[in-house]
Amino acid sequence: MAFGIKRADVVTWKQKIDQGQIAFLTHYWLDDRFPGCKTVTKVGCKDLRRLSEWGKKYGLKKEWIHHRKDGYSHFDLLGDRQKEILRAENIKERLLD
């Protein structure tokens, strides 16, 4: 279940994806399959080759891309790996504190 996210943040994320950028969106999220994880970061890009190459530098497999028919395909980042990648990308996320 996603929560704690503003519509404007989703719109901005989608606009960046539409422009071919690597876009990040972090929000609160609860799922019993991932105990201890309270947030998820969705990293998307319209150019799936570019998204796959971006993920490769962090050991993410292209098979892990959540393919969406609406064009907003993305990786889901969780837990410690989420924090490591956001730190490497120099993204300061208040939700992770």
C-alpha cells in the first residue's frame, strides 16, 4: 500500500520519464512481503535500454524492471540497497531518515 505521496510528485516523476530522464520517486509503502521496509523508490525511464544500463551499474538486472503498459516502467528499490543507490546518486531523501 502506497501513501504519503503528493500528486504533484507523481506528475513530476512522469514528466521526467516522458523526457527520457532517469527519474526517482520515493514514497511510504507497506507490504507484508518486505517486513522492515517502510519506503520504496521507483526509478523509471521511458528508454528501457537506458534504464537497464543505469541499473547495471548497481547490480540490478533488466529482468527486475517492472514493465508497465502506460510507459512508466521502473525498478523498485527497497531497504539497504535503496539507501546505497540513492546515496550514490546523491539524492537526499527525507523519508529515509
